[in-house]
Amino acid sequence: MHTLRYFLIALLFPFSVLAQQKTKINVERFDATNTDRKDKNNPISYLRKPTFRQDNATLTCDSAVFYPTKNVFDAFGNVHINQADTINIYSDRLNYNGNTKIAHLTSNVRMVDNENTLTTNILDYNMATKVGTYVTGGKIVNKDVTLTSKNGYYFSNSRDAYFRYNVVVVTPESVIKSDTLRYNTLTNWTYFYGPTNIKGKDDNLYTENGAYNTKTQYAYFGKKNLYTMNTKSLKGDSLYYDGIAGYGKAVRNIVFKDTADKTVMYGQLGFYYKKDERTLVTKNPYVGMGTADSTKVNNKLQPDSLWMGADTLETQMVLKKSLVLISSPVIKKDNELGEADEEEGPKEAKVGTTKKTAATEETGAKKAPGKPDKKQRKKDKNRDKNIPDTARDSVLNDSLAKDSTLLKKIPPQLKDSLLASKADSLIKTGKDSLAKAIKAVPTLKAKADTLLKGKANTEKLKGVLPGAKQAANQVQTKKPLLKDSIPFNPEDTVRTRVIKAYHNVRVYKANMQAKADSLFYTSADSTLRWYRDPILWSEGSQQTGDTIYLQLKNKKLNTLQVLQKAFLVNVNADSVRHNQIKGKLITAFFKDGKLKNMFVDGNAESIYFNQDDKGLYTDMNQTVSSRIKILFKEKQIERIITIRDPEGVRTPMPELKEEVFLTGFTWRPEQRPLSKKEVINGKPKAKPAAKKAVPAAKSSPKAGNKTDKPLVKAIPIAEKDSTGVKIGLPKTDILPKADSILKVLPKKDTLKTDTLKPVPLKK
């Protein structure tokens, strides 16, 4: 056993010595030499155009001083190092130590490794490890990237390069500036280990840790990330981005801002699409929009913002012309509603409307002529009978002359066809004198059609109409395209922001709160659109309907429209009585952020409780009308005016033995968002109450209702919301028919709702 051990040691010993021994520098050839032997132990050789070799490297230069004993030489002029036929290094001067295999190159250093070229003034290159180092500034260039830095470390084996201080990477798509960076010349991946900015053509990304591929433009960033594009910015703990696809993903603590629209969006998971400038947030999203309203916080006025939360939020920049904008309603004379006039603000022209031009205003024309009535047609007919044929023909010729001035603005290839169609219409009038004058027009019409197809024969048009040949030649030479005649409208390129919210939408503002299933908003008309079971609270009022539009003007509440099944409930701050109004359409107007007046149209009904000077209720008015106008003062209904076909009844309070509710009444104060926190996190869950023996209530008679929820729910009357309004008003959520309520109400119910029947109306 010991003999075998000694045998193996003796066998392997020469190889271990060989691995540790130093190789000598060999001089393969030279043109001339001069040897200094003053020091016998350290002779010096002066060589002209020598060629040195060590291992797999060849070194050449114009002249060299060689120290064979020390295994060192200094090279001067046109220094060239070639290693394994893959690495080539050039410089003006070189000091090479064959023992350490380190080359110290100075002045105009250039290192070429396949497709990469490193240039610097001072480079230390280790021939054994194939590692190059510079500390005085350097540059790496290949076909895709140019990289500069103060310090650099290049590893030829792994094709990795590390750079420190003032690192700049220039690619065709971006400019990268970093403090510490690693770049792989083989894979084109760039890794960041310090503050880094990636500047694109119109965007910038900041990070302190991440990776970016200069070829595929795929990136990952994981520390203090900020993406900016014009007025927009995006933050996130982790960002993933595909530059070619224009797709990005943000994870955790997302913040999206647009300073131009004063919009900020938050969430925990988001996606970005550069092509259509769309951002989608799907986890705990909420958005804030700046307004011009103010609210008091600790007795100090502060800007009031609108906050909105939902299950999913989406914001996007779209073409304004692709949107259907909503005009702002205004009050006109006789309490009529209409769209905003031009002085009230911009609005979109509707189909069929005619705008007054500057020309018509100067001449005093009221509007474009429309279809005459019967009297006017009869008058014109009688007038034509009294006009001689020659005069009538002159009138027609004048009209043609006027048309000819308009034809100057029409492309030449359309002019002849328009004249032909004009002539056809005139021939149909049956005027003999005119028919004789334009017998040749059908021939002209046929020739005009051939002009449009580019097959005009100008020789055959001679004599048909003066100037026809010249017009045909002009068409053939210029041949303008039809699309060139369409004027460019700058409005077609205007882009505007839209915000979409899906499911469980919650909105909070100091003077307005709302909830719905979905919402759409665009800054083009500053209108919030709520869909599917929307509820809006404004101070002491609650509005419900199929759809609700809330429009802002100058970033303040301006108008409100409730479409279909519109219902308003208003509650005074010191009462439990419900003023109720319903109809097909509710239109409300705000002033300084407060509800001013309101119009209810279409089967309008109301219930209103009158008060005396001391604030005591005196009677209840129940009215029906085709239109009702309501005036508000200090968050309360001040007056109700019936405008068309009113019917009503007045019931003194002593005779009112029960609460009266209009059909479709609902009051949901418990769903009202009371703060920004409730918009973000939702309404807090109610604490479980102590278990009590409660008689089982029958379920609602509605089809499909599988739950056994009681139809009557008690609410503490003393509770108030953030505006100081008591929220305990009725003891019902949604009241069905009186018969179904009678089945579930206890006999001694304090509300006495067992006779909830409409009060008979009297004219």
C-alpha cells in the first residue's frame, strides 16, 4: 500500500512542478541587436523589429529593450499583442513581465476582441486570465453599442465587462447613464448596480438595480424605479418592460401620475401599453383627480380632490374625435332645458344643425335656407308665372355664374361632372329656352365620366363647350388625387385622457360621494358617467337611476343628470322626514360646488314636508306633474314648483299617521363612502352584534331571491354622516308593495308602516 502511494506521488510530481514553473519569453526573430553586458548577471539586449513569443501569445514592436534574466521587456512603437488568434491589442508603448504575464500598455491603446473594440490610454492586461483593466477612462464599441466609463474591467473568457463612474451606454434606441454597470458583449445584457437612467426617444427610466438587453430591449428593474414619458410617470417596486412590444408590468406600490391632467393612480399590480398609452391596474387600484374646489381641514382651506376606487382601473390617451361627448345642459327662457351656447363653453356640433358663419353675420342672414312651407311654395309658383322667359333664363344664368365661382375651388376632374349634373337638373325643369341652350350637355357629361377614369379624348371635345380642351389638358397633366382635396383638420389629431372603472366603483369628494358598478370619464367633456345601479350623494341628497352623468366645469361641480328611473331623496339635517322626487329625467345645477336648483321631467312626482318659522313640520305636499322645479338652499329643499299639469294634495301633519314613500324609494346611507380611506379599502366590516332571538322573517317575494333577508332593517336614528346629516331615516332599504310588508312587520312596530298606501291625489 505504501509502495503504491509513493509510486503515485513520484508519477504526479513532475506534472505539478510543470504547472507551477514560469515560462520564458522567447525571441523568435529581429532585424538588429546590441547587447550591453556591463552587468554579467543582468545583460540587456536592444532589438529592432523583434518578435517575442510566450505560450500562445505573440508580441511585436518597432524596437524593444529585453532583459532575458528578468524575463521582462519594454516595447516601443506599433506594439501588437496577438493571443490565440482572437485577441489583438495595440499601443505605442508596452512593459511586459513574463513571470506575471501582465502587459502594461500606454498611449493609444486599442484592444480588439471579435466584434468589440476597447480604446483607452492605459491598459493592464493579464495574458493568463485574459482580463483587461483601465482606470483613466475607456470606451468599448461594437456594431450595436458604444460604452464609455472612467474605470473598466474586461474579462475576455466570459465576455463580461464591469464599469464604474460616469458610465454611458449609447444604443440606437436609448442612452444609458449609470454609476456601476456590467455588460456582456456576447448576450448584450446590461446589469445595473447603482443609480441608472435609461433615456429613450421620448421617455426615461430610472433605477438603482436591474438588467436591460440592448438588442431585444427587454428589461427588469427592482429598486427605486421611476418611468417617465412627457407629463406621465410610473413607479413600482418591480418593473418589467419589453421595448419592442411596448409592454410593461409593474408590481407592488404602483404610482401612475399625469401632471397635465392632475391625475394620480395607485395600485399593487399594473400593466402598461405604450402604443395606445394605456395603463391598467387590477389589484387594489384607486385614482385621484385634482379639482378647483376647496374644503376645510382644521379650519384651513385646502384643495379638494376627487378619489375613486374600483376592482379594476384603466386610463388611456385616445383621439378626441373617437368619443361621443356630452354637452352641458343649461336653463333657457320659460324654464326650458337646452345645450350650452357657444359662450357657455365648447360643444360638439350635432348632425342636422347649421352653424352661423362670419359671412352670414355680416350680411344679416339669419340662417341657411331650409325647406319652404306650403304658403311659400305657392307664393314662389305665382311669382314664376309673372316672370318672362328671357328674365327667367337670365336668373338661371346668374345662378350658374354663381356656381362657377364655387367651381374654382373644386378639383378639375370633378368640375365637369358637377356641371353635367347641374345641366340635367335644369333640363328636367322643362324650360324650352334653356333646353335649347344646353342640348350638348349630355355629351359633356359622358366626356366628364371618361375624364374621371383618365381616358379623356381632348380632340373630340372641340366645339362641345368653350375651354373644354384646355380643361381636359389640365386634368391630364395635373391629375390631382381625390384625397388631396380633403382639408386637413388639426382637431383630428387631438388626444385626450379617458378613465374606465369596472366593478364596485366608489367615489369620494368632500361635497359629493357615489357608488356604481362601472364608470367612464374623459377630460374632453369633464363628465363622470356612472352605469348599472348608480347612487350619488350630494350633501343631504341622494340620487339614483339607471345612469348618472356628473359634469365638471373649470374643475368644479357644474351639472348632474339622472337618466331613467330618476329618484331623489333629500333629508334635512335635523329631521327624519324624507323629501322625495322621482321622474324619467333629473337635471340639477350646482353653484360654487353646492346644489342650486333641479328639474324633474316625465311623470314627475314629489313628496315634500313644509316647515314653519320655528322649523316645525306643518304639512306634507304630494304632487304629480309633467315637470317639477326644485330650489335648494343650505343643503335643503327650499321650494318645489310644479310647472306643467300639476295635481296634488296637502295633508296636515296631525292627520299623517304613517310615513309615505313613492314607488321605487330607496335610501342607502350605509353604502355612502365617507372618506378617502373607504374609497381605497372599502367600507369597514360591521362588528358582529350579540346574538338575540329574532323571529324569522320571510324572504322577499321577488323571483330568484334565495336569501332570507328581512325586508325591514332597523337603523340607529342618532347616527350622522360626515356632512352632519342624520342617516337613520326610513327603516327600509327597498319597499315593495304594502301587502308584502304587512306579512313581515311586527304588530307593535313603531313606524306603523302597515298602511303604506299612496295618498289619494286631488286637483
